[in-house]
Amino acid sequence: MDKKIWRFFSTFWGSVYIIFMVVNFLEGNVYEKLLGPLGTIYIASLALFVGGKEFDRWHEKHPGKRNGELFVVGFSILIFAMFFVSFFFNGIYIVPPDVVAAYIGVLSVFVISHKSKEMYLEKHESEDKKN
């Protein structure tokens, strides 16, 4: 499949997940049973998109960079805000474990992608010095 399709799926499922995550939080975990499956679909589509992107990078087909860092920062701020509200409104707002699991998944994909990019750049810098 074309990586544009995986980018679309990743963006679509990420948006759906975040919407359900926020609505569920504000509505007192009414949709908590949907968060696990939605998070799994989102993390899987994200991993497929990022994996394809990294594969292309290592095979000299990746044209540039995307701003995944901005999404991770935004997602982190949202998670922090949810924990902050949960702390001060004890018992009213609860952060479900599936949200934490999805956050760990997003961070894992980001860290692996970032490390792959660093390794790629190091490899090409050392090749440039040899030439």
C-alpha cells in the first residue's frame, strides 16, 4: 500500500481516538470500552505508517521529514492535562488505563523512529567523511 494511504489511516484513527479519549474523559468514562480497540487500531496504523516511512528512508526513497514531534508534544500535553484535572477533581474524571497504554504506544513508535533517523544520519555522515 502507498504510504499516503497509511498516513491517512494513521491521521484518521488518531483523530478518532483523541476525540473519543477526550469525550470519554469529560463524560465520566461512558465510552471506556471503545478506547482499547480504538487505541489498538490507531497504534497499528501509526506503526505501519512510520515503519514504511523508515523503510523508505533507509532505501533512499523518503523525500523529507514530517512533524510527528508536534503531534507527540500535543498528545503529551493532553495526557498531562487529563491527569492534572483528574488529580484535582478526584473521582469525577478518571484517566483509563487504555489511554495510558496508547500513549506509551505513541511514544514507543516515536522513539524508535527517531533513533532510526539518528542512525541513518550517522551512517551517511560517516560515509560522506570517507569520500
